[in-house]
Amino acid sequence: MEPPRRFHYRPICSAPRCEETAVYKIGAPWSDGPRRELKNYGLACPAHCEAQLARARVNRNGLKLEVGESMGDVRVFRLDPFRRDTDLESVREDAPASPPPD
């Protein structure tokens, strides 16, 4: 298997009118059995992380799954340009999100 490639773009926060670099992905683990991925609900900078998480949870609650599909809770994941979305590190929900180390 080929090693993951680093993404070559600057991810931007999904909050309206925000141009800051996103350091978090808001998502929920999804599977239909043989496949698994992180259902993307947006990207967030530290300033908009909590608001993006709240919006994603509302959207998740309205989602109808098909037979055979399963989805975990919406969480905050730290973006890492060398990891695939299913391998991203989840940030603890009971602690305020902090920016990644430089």
C-alpha cells in the first residue's frame, strides 16, 4: 500500500466569512459494513470549533441512515496532513479544543 500523501492546500474554516486556517475536522465515523470513513460536517479554526461542532450535531440528528449503515457520534478531529480521515486523532469532547503544537 502506498504511504499517504500530504495534502497540498491550506484548509479553510467552514464558518461563514472566516478565512482562518482550519486545524480541526468535524465528523462522525460512518460505515456501511465493508467501507468506513469519516462523515465530514466541516472544518474549523480554534475560534469556531465549538460553534461548528454544535451545528454538525444538529445536522447529524436529522440524518436518515440506510439499512446496513452505522454512524458514530459527531466529534472534533485534529487535522493532520499525513493521515487519512479515518486515522485522525479525536480531540477530547470534555476539554476545550486547543490548537495543534507547532
